[in-house]
Amino acid sequence: MVEIKIHQNFEEIPENEWDALLQKSCTHVPFLRYGYLRRWWQYKGGNEWPNAELQIISARKDGQLIGIAPFFSSQYEGHKKLLLLGSIEISDYLDLIYDPKYSGEFFNQLFAFLAGDDFSDIQDILLFNVPENALTRAFIEKESQNHGWKMTAEQAYHTPIIHLADDWEAYLTGIDKKQRHEIRRKLRRAAEDPQEIRWYIVNDQEKLDQEIDSFFDLMVFDYEKKNFLTDTMRDQIRSIIHWAFNEKILQLSFMTIAGNKAAAYLCFDFQDRIWVYNSGFDPQFREFSPGWILLSYLIQHAIESGKKTFDFMRGDEDYKYRFGAADSHVLKIEISK
């Protein structure tokens, strides 16, 4: 028998159970880890959802956790709706969390619960940033039909991905000839430049907050990112960076020119993949192409570390494809009762 329960606080589901279930789930991403989502909720997504209410739904079979619908409710587009924790702006991949062995039972019981009195005031469920290859779409379509609900799915964002070769030269051979020449030229110039171009990955916890401040300083050279980095969003991102560092999945890297920070990338190093989360560049060093050089170093480092995938996540910026990324997408799934 499957027991469905709704939770208004994270403490009711143990972190180790949550993350153990996530390891079995088809969408095993850092944005669905208990620690990440709990910090996202603490700051309501950097104040994106100030009036949200937590509505996590768990499913247990014979006491075993088999599924989690990490929902919250909020007013959106004029109506109260259910959305996935992490929606919309700062979490690139989201999904329901479930053991594939019990997926049929989980979705059947979840939809029956959503049709009940506890959610009688909610007519719409929005699932943003679900990977297009996730099994979730098919299960939702089936259960929506069973309940007579309308379900739509559309591509929401591009998520370009590099499938890494076994070595650096093989990777370069696989990308566009002009781009390959450009990368080699820029790296050769950086190696020969007398201004001492260096790069490093942050590993000193005592200096972490100082490095985070430097990262923010580089981000705000971009006008859109400057507006994005409100005080609450800074607190949100700082908290997530500290969590990732403690979980040993942080990859915060900097490129320096004559000791000055010229570029930075904030990534997650999780499983066999590098997840590129955000970046910042100082325009006074534009002539050195610090972003391209640091990105080249990071791809080379990923290959040498045995990573299989370099994931640029959301956004279809041209440079991602120049570095050999193949296109993929995340979905927006909408369910209307």
C-alpha cells in the first residue's frame, strides 16, 4: 500500500532518504539535492517567490520512500498554482523524484491525491525545466488523460552539452576547424604572454567568502547580471556555494592576469559531469579573451579528470556551440484540471 503525505517543512523528510531516492531517480541533478532545495526555499529563490507556501508530497510503500513531488504553491499569472521547488530562474534542471521500480504506483497515487480536497483550490500545475528525455512526461500524460485533465509540454530553454572525448586532442579534432585553430591560438598566446596568465580552482574554505565576493564583482560587469544580483540573490547564491563546497561538488575557478582576476566560472562537479552555472568577466582584459581561455582550461581539466559531459545548461549563447556543444532542451509542462 502506498501512503501519500503532504509536508510543510523539510525536516519531515530525512536528508539521507531524500538524496538516496534521488540517486535512483531518472533526473539525478544537483538542483534536486535536499541541501540545494532547502537553501533555495530558505531564500524563496532569491525572493522570486516571496509569498510561496511549501507543499512537498511524499509517497511511501511499506515505509520505504518511493517518490517525492517537491512542490510549492504561489500566485502566478493571476492564479494560485503548484510549481516545482527551484522554479524558475536559478535551477536549470528540475523534476519529480521517484524510484523507477515504483513509478507507475507513484504517479497513480500522486494524481489521485492532487485530485482530492487538499488541492481543490489549485487548478494548474506548472513543471519548469524538466529534461526532455525524462520519463516524467509520459507518466504525466497518461495520468492526465486518466483524470480528464489537459496536459501540454513545450520546449522552454536550450541546454547545450559537450560529450567529451577521451583526450584533449581528440576533443579539438571533433569541433569546427576554425574554432579549433582559434582555441589553440589563444592558448598559445596565453602561455607565451609575459603578464603571467594563471588559473585555479578554489579549495581554501577560509578564503571562500572572499572568492565569492570576487566572483560577484566579475558578474556585475554584465548589466543584466548586475540587476539579477539583488542582496537576497547574493545571499542565496552564497549559501548554495557554501553548501556545494561542503558537499565537495563545487568548482569555482578564476583566471588571473598579472595577479588580477580577469574571469571566473561557477560550476558544479557532480558525478561524471561538469555543470556550468554562471560566469563573470572583467572587460578591461577583453583583448586576452579570458573567458574563452578559462573555458578551454576547464574543458581540458574535465577531460583529464575523466568526466564524460560538459553541460552548459540553460541558454543558447553562440560560444557554447563553437566549443562543440550539441543542443538539448528542458521542457515546460502544464497540467490543467
